[in-house]
Amino acid sequence: EDKVVQSPLSLVVHEGDTVTLNCSYEVTNFRSLLWYKQEKKAPTFLFMLTSSGIEKKSGRLSSILDKKELSSILNITATQTGDSAIYLCAVGSNSGYALNFGKGTSLLVTP
Amino acid sequence: DAGVIQSPRHEVTEMGQEVTLRCKPISGHDYLFWYRQTMMRGLELLIYFNNNVPIDDSGMPEDRFSAKMPNASFSTLKIQPSEPRDSAVYFCASRAPLFNTEAFFGQGTRLTVV
């Protein structure tokens, strides 16, 4: 059975800190790994990673995939209170088109 | 496009009642997914459709749950009879028919069964 594990489950940091969120996976026929941010309601897409070692970047957020270690990290630098959210990692496989989600990391950024 | 549209946004019902959740995917998306989110289990896939055909319903918890997609722009998830343990946020998501694309989520329906 496919498995996606995120760590830590929750995190509290001060504004300005840098955080690293982790996602590890076991999946048959890996195709892609996606990161989503969930604030109040719908998860919104951040990044899709398919190749090892290639960093995706958007502003203060960046992510990279390590296919050898079956893992990915999401970095947020100079955190702001608006970064407070649940960050979800999901994996897609070539066996089907649904995404398998981890339980998420709940990030709280305090002023 | 208005995105994935779900209704209702909130539903409170009594145990034993039938509940119907509705979803309109993004136009042109041929994959539609129903997920359920709880604190304990996170986001779980219930069922997904491709071109209106159910492809994988192995996540549907039991026979009380059923889902249909009568056309490309509408899907329903029905729970009959509902139970308190069905209380959760139910999300619908859709994605385009391209190889590596993300899924877009609706705002969810928060279901409370009392």
C-alpha cells in the first residue's frame, strides 16, 4: 500500500524564522510529488516535483525532491504570519491518477 | 473559470438521514476526485472518475456511501443512512487530462451528523 509520511506533524515558529518541512513516501511506480497549502478551506497548489535534485522556487518557498531517499523537503525562509497553514504533501503514481496525501504539517508562525 | 464548486458549504443532519453533496468540476477537466478530511486520518481518497466513469472506489468506506457522475459537469456523493462518524470535511477536486498536472480543490462541505 502506498504511504506518505510528513514530519513534523506541527510546528510553531517566530516570524522571520526559516522552516523545513519533510515528506517521505513509499509508492509503486512513482510519478510526481506535490505540495499544497491549506489555510481555511481548500488546499491550494504550491509545487509539483518529478525529477530529483531540481529545486522549485516561488518567492520565499522552495522545494526539492530526492528520489534516492524517497523524500522531499519544503523550505520557507523569513516566515510571516500569513504562512500559518497546514502544508500537505501528495504523491501521484503511474498506477492511477489520484493523489495520495500525507496527514500534513500544521505550521503556526507567531508575531 | 470559477473553479471547482461544491454545495452545500455546511450541512448538519441527524443520524439516519440521507445526505447528498454536490460538485461541479472545472470545465474541461476529465478527472474528478472525492476526498474526505478528518483530524485523525487526514485527506483520504474516497472515489475518482475519469470521463464520468468511476475508476477506483476502493476508498468508499461502506455501502452507505455512493457516488455518481451523470455528466462531465456534475457529481454527487450520497451517504444513506448517515452516522456521526461520517462527520468530516468532504472535498471534491478535478484535474485536466494532461500527464503531470495538479488537482484543483473545491471549498469543501463540512458535514456534521448529530
